[in-house]
Amino acid sequence: MVTIAALPRWMPPAAAGLLLIGCGDQPKSPPISDQGGEPVECALDGAAEFAPVCTLTQISSVSGPVWVVQHPDGGFRRFVLADTASGFASADGSARARSETMEGQSVTAVENDRYRWPDRDDD
């Protein structure tokens, strides 16, 4: 515990109180399941197995709709519609998305992250 006597002489007690406030519990982000969006199966950071722990939401931008896949750790990827197997391409960043169709599912991969959803019907 820090006592006022242990603080430097130049630090007024009010400033010391502000320092101690920063030591408390920080608010946590709500779980990804509480943030809305459509569940998406993902395999993050090179994981071998897919799990429905990511969510997909659509937002508007000046250049058109953007789809955001949110990760449970707070990370995310942004996608735009494209003529690919999954129908998506990276919206930004230096890493390009790779897409393939496997057993009626579309898989989009960006670096070590993979996302899987049912094939789109363009009929």
C-alpha cells in the first residue's frame, strides 16, 4: 500500500489519489455473443478446428457495405463483396483474403485466420 509519506514531496495528495484510481479494476468489453451479429465459424491464429465464436455484422461506408467479422479477443477483419469463392475480399490491410469452397461451405482465410459460412446462392 502506498502511503502519503512515501510519495515525492513535489506530488500533491490529490495527484496521488488520481494515480491510485488507475489501479482499480478496468471495465471489460461485453462478450462477443452479447455484441450482436450473425455467428460465424472461425479458426483463429492457425487453429485446426473451426468454432462458432466469431460474429459477422454489416456496416455502411462511403464506398458501400462492409462486413466485419469480430473475434472473441476483440480483434476483427473487414470484408467487401467480391467475385471470389466465398463472395468476400479483404476491405483493408496489406493481407489479402484467399477463398475456396469445400463441401458446400465457403472458407475465407486472411493470414492465420480462417472463416467458414454456407455458400452464397447467386440464383
